[in-house]
Amino acid sequence: MGLHNPNPDLTTEIASVQSDTDDIQLDTATLIVDVAEVEQLAYESEKHVHNRERWFGKKGSQTATDWADLASLTPFRAKSGNGIFGADADDEALVLGTDDTPAITDMVKYDAHRILVTATSNANDWVLRLIYGSGTMADAETAGQYSDVMIQEARKGSPVEVIMPRGTCGTTKLWIRAKNGTDNATVDFFIGTHEYVR
């Protein structure tokens, strides 16, 4: 004699409970992935804040791949156009070449962290454009691989934080272009970087 289900809705309820259980298992798996992702982001943020910083100045004699020296007392210089980013030959500052990173042994990634303006040729406001890439400056800028930062002459002598994605040590180069209301205005600066193990 077979079992008879006196409640025809019981099968539906069992299926509903099973579906809820499957959803909970799926949600738990998703939650574990989400928590791992948040943990990784927190780790990366912690490494960014609690890290070593290196400051670069201009190398005395720049080559095709070596543009900076650690703790050099010679600032980089960028020149402006008339209300536009400087577009003449050598208006941009060659900041970090492929031989300039890593500055810390065993590091594989870096980003520019702060900029210290030491002199400007006038007291007008400035826009500094940090351009990063592995090819040419023009190609990187066309591809949108840049960050802009506003600088006031009044901030001269106080480091200003800058933002850029992490670049690859030995591969990602860094240039800086300047915009000011005066043609051929100059801005002198040093750059501070963070480096990372991955």
C-alpha cells in the first residue's frame, strides 16, 4: 500500500523550501566572493596609505629612458601655452622614464602620489596634466591616460596630492604638461611616488 499525500499543497511547499535553500546557498557563495573582494580592496587601500614614498627630481642629463633621480635637488620644469597646455617641443616635463622605476627593490607597480611646486613664473592658477603610458606621450594623452590637478601659486611649497592608476615599474612612463594664462610660463616641481609589490 503506497503513501498518500493528504495535502496536495505539501509538494509545492517542499519545492518552495528547496528553492529558498538553493537561493541561500547561492547567496552565501556570492557573499563569500563579495567579502573576498572587499578584503582585497581594503588590503590595497591599506598598502597605499601605509607605504613608502620616494621623491624624484630631474636627472642632470636625461636620456631616452632615464629622466629622474631620487632625492635630486633639481626640479622638473614644464612650460605653458597661452591658456592651453604647452605644445612646443620640450614644453612637457619628462618625469619618469622606464629606467626610473622601481626605486624600491622588488616593487612591480607605482603611482604618482604628490607633487611639490617650488617655483612659478607668475602668480596665476595652473593646471598640471600627469600623462602616463608605455608608448608616446601623444598616444597616451589621446587615449585619455592622464589626470589633471589644479595648482595655485599660493600652494607653492606645500605638497599637493595627485591621482593616477598604478603603472608598471620599468614600463609605464610619466610626463607632465602645464597650462597657464601666459605663454611660456614655467612651473618647477618635484614628484613623490608610491610603489607596490603587485
